[in-house]
Amino acid sequence: MAYYSHFRLADDVITYLDTVVDAIPDPFIQSRYVGLVAIASATVYELAIKDIFCDFSEKKHKVLGSFVSKYFERINGRIKTKMLKNDYIPRFGDKYLKRFKSKLDTKEREYLRNYGVSVLSAYNNLIEWRNQFAHEGKMPTTVTYTEIKKAYENGKAVIECLAETMRY
């Protein structure tokens, strides 16, 4: 399965929630849906990251693919860019880490220049909001429903950089 097909899961949830949330006039009540979007979004990011690493490894060598598949079984939300850069990607070699950093820097500059948005902040904030909601039971108070949807869309760029990096 191609990694981007996972996005469909969160996209469908958001499409449905849009019809519900748009009918709610109270911004406070609308904000109660932020946690659901955060969980759905982070989940599909996690699934995409697993697929990227597993597909790459399987194509390199069957044994490596088996090992990586087992290793990433319990990724459990540990997908911030810091984790990607400091733990996951370096295990495949410096070549991939340099490539990822370069692609991510380029994408970050592009989004800042063209849209005034940091893909790194969008991605990492979304993961943080998911963790607050899932592990602490706290509703992120500094983000609106519209903002979390934008963060999810912009954060996809980080996953795209990873997918472009992990090609042999």
C-alpha cells in the first residue's frame, strides 16, 4: 500500500466533521472536535511513516524488511521530526539523513515563502496536540478546528519529504 493512501482515513473523518462543525455556531463547541482531528491526523502520519520505512527496507533486502517491520510495530506516536532525524533515519545511514534534512529545509523555505506557514511547526504541533489529547485528556486550547485542519494538510509535506528521501 502506498503511504499516501493512509491520508484518506483522516481526510474522510475531516470531511464528515466539516459538515457537523460548520453547523455549530459556537466556536467553543467547535473546538471540542480538535482532539478528534489531532488523533486521526497523527494516526495516519504514523501509518504512512511505517509504510515508508517498511517498503524501503523490503526493497533493499527481505531480511532488513522483516526487521524494520518488527521494529516499527510499536512506533506509537513517536514521530516528531526530532525522532525522525535523531533516531529513525540515521539507522539507514548518513546519506539518507542528509537527504531528508535537505529536502525538509527546501520544503520549509518554500512553504514559508509561498504560504507564510512552517511545515515543521504544523507537523510537530499536530503531534503535540494529539499527545495532549490522547495521553493527558487535555483539549488543545490554543488551536481552532480550522487551524488543526490546516496543520494536518501542511504537515503532510514532512511525510512527503520522508517518502522522497527513502528511495533507493
